[in-house]
Amino acid sequence: MSSAERIRAAGMSQNKVKKYKKLTESRGFWLVVSFLVAVNLWVYVTTTEGVEGEKTLSGVKIEFLGAESLRESSGLIITEQDRTTVNLTVKAARRVLGKLSGSNVTAAVDLSRVTTDGWNSVSYEIIYPSGVRSDDVTVLRSSSDIVNFYVDRQSRKTIPVQGEFIGSTAEGYMAEDEPVFDPMMVIISGPKTAIEPVDHAYVAISRTDVDKTLQFNTTYALQDADGQEIDDPRITLETSEVAVTLNVLFTKSVPLDVTIIDGGGATRAENTKITINPASIVLSGDAAVIDSIAKINLGTISLADFASTYTDTYTIVPPNDTENLTGIKEASVTVSIVGLSTRIFEITNDNIYCTNVPEGYQAVIINQVLPVTVRAKESDLNAIHVNNIRAVADLSGISEANATGVFQPEVRISIDGFPDAGIVEEYRIYVTLAKEEE
């Protein structure tokens, strides 16, 4: 830069300083500055301190003060209320309004004066957040000044546990009608009006193709007397689960039978027709027990006890640890003799004998004739002669001390030469015992 340029630049800088100094020393400049500062200060004060405004607080929650104490001291609980929130329009300084919202303001209902169940209409108190006094705020309008609520009495109730099997069993198995529950009774609690319609707890067992006894824990539903489910969140279950046992049994059709003692010339295999009604029953029980049962024996029948047909009624006794599902308690049994005939022969006194007569006594047979029934094939009956038949009474059962008098011993009948023929029924004779004369 040349000397002339430096002198010219220095002169311009001095002129700027003179102009700035003249401006700052001017009274008008400071008046303008003072005005601007005052305006800014006024705006600050009016927006943050002194000027009031309005604000609507939506969704202010209603809270009940003393609910736990009310429940513990009086057994009362709130079960219904006409509203859960209110809307408030408030007036306050703007700095206060900035601290308020629907989420930090509460409408509090004091329950200290509630003493019995029923409907109540109570006003509420506005609870403001920390740093805001109630005197700082004026409530201009509210959606409701009153809260209506119902107080019910807390109750407990003991109900039975019921259930049913609605599933299916595998082939040959059956489930018992009534499952077993532990515990058999459960306790529920809640408002009296809520638990009053509850009649029982219900468990539905819906498994399929079951082939063994079921044991498990499960939850349950609450039902009324008509079987309609009650799902009320106000009800508390003191026991949330129960143990379930469902006995699943094996079933089997088991034939009925009788034990036959061959006799009287007849055998079961060749000479009987046996009719049993019913022929079988259905048993249920543990699979291992049922599998071991081949038949149920009703009783014993001797073929020597009747001539042609025997009929009787027998009680059906199921084996231990089984159940007769048919419900039939008696069976009719008929045994008929086939292929054989009967004929009566009269044994004369000459063919009636006594053996083992007590020593020192003599036996005198009173019977002169003893009619007996012989069963055999027709051809054998035609060939048998009365002299082929002998009756022998064994007197060994009579002691010498009591040997005097008339006795009726049983006789054994034999038919000489006809081993396939037999005697039907039992026979006795009359015998007199007397001491031998010396």
C-alpha cells in the first residue's frame, strides 16, 4: 500500500469512530434501547408470571382413597362405578398450567365415610402434582362433580368340584362315570353379588383313545346351576388347580358256567344239554384282573341228583375287583339228560345187605322192598334184571355205645354186569340193631 492510500484509510477509520461516539452520546439512542429492553421484560413477565390462562385436562383418573382399609375393616369392596375418569377445565397462571396434564392430576374419592354396601354418590378432591398448590388453580368446569359407585360385601363360598369325561376310550375300555377330584370342594371369594350365582367348579376331560387310568392336575371353570360358565374377574379362586383321577377300566364279555359232577350213569360230555340264561355278562376292572378271568362258575350240579331235567336259579357273583356292567344279578340254569332213559326197579329184601355191624349186635332190615331209579341206555334197561341190583348199607358209623334202636343208614346201590348204568338220587333203609342173644 502507498503512503497516500494509508493516509486515506486512516482518515476513514477516524470518521467511523467519531460517528459511533456521536451516536452513543445521543439521548435518542438510549431512549430506543430502553424501550426495547422494557418491551422484552414485559413479554417475559406476562408470559411466565402474572397473566392467567385456561386449560382442559382430559382423562383425569379417579382414585379411591382407603379402599384397602375398607376391605380389611368392613369386608366391603367397590364393584361398580359410573366413570373412571373426568375432564377438567382449569384456570391458573401460565407457568402453573405448563405443569398440569390429564396424566399427573388425580380425582381422589375419600372412602372413610362408607360403612355399608350399596350405591354411593361422593364428590372428589383434585390432587395436583408436586409443586402445584390447590390455591394456584381454579376449576372452571368438570364433566362430572360426583362419582357414583357401588360397594359390595366381600364373601367366601365353598363349592363342589364336578366334572365329566367327554373324550373317548380305546376299544375294550371304559371310563367310570364320575372322576375323582382332590380336593372335592374349593373356596372362592369376591363380591357377594358376584359369587352368589356360582354353583360348582367344573372340569371337562376331553382326551381320546384312553386305555389307562388318568391322573393329572388341571384348572377348572366356574358354572351356575344350569351349567353356564361364569367368568368374572372379581372372583378369586383360593385353589387354582385340582387333582383329577379318572379310572379307566378294561371290559370283557365273560361266559357263565356250572361245574358238573358225572353220576347216575350220565356224563357232562355225552349226556347233558346245559342252558344258562344269560349265557354271559360283561365285566369291567383292571386289565390284568379281567384278562385272567375265563368264566364265572355259578355252582355245582351232580347228575346223580335228578333223573331227566334240573332247573334252578343261581346268584351271579362277580370276581373280586370287578364290576358286573349288565346289572343282571341272577342266572337261570337248566340241565337236561340226553341219550339215556330211566326205569324204577324194586329191590327185594333178599338183595339188601348191611356191612360193618357193631360187634355183639345183629341188624334186622325193616324194608321189604326198596324202589330205586336206574338210568342207562334203553337197551341196557331192557337187559337189567332186578336181581342184578344190590343195596348195601355200611353201619360203621354207628358206635357200640349207641347201637340199640332203629337207624336209617344210606345205602350204596350197585348193578352187577352193567358198568354204564347208574342210580339216580340217594337212598336209605331202616335197620333195627339189637344185641345178639347169648
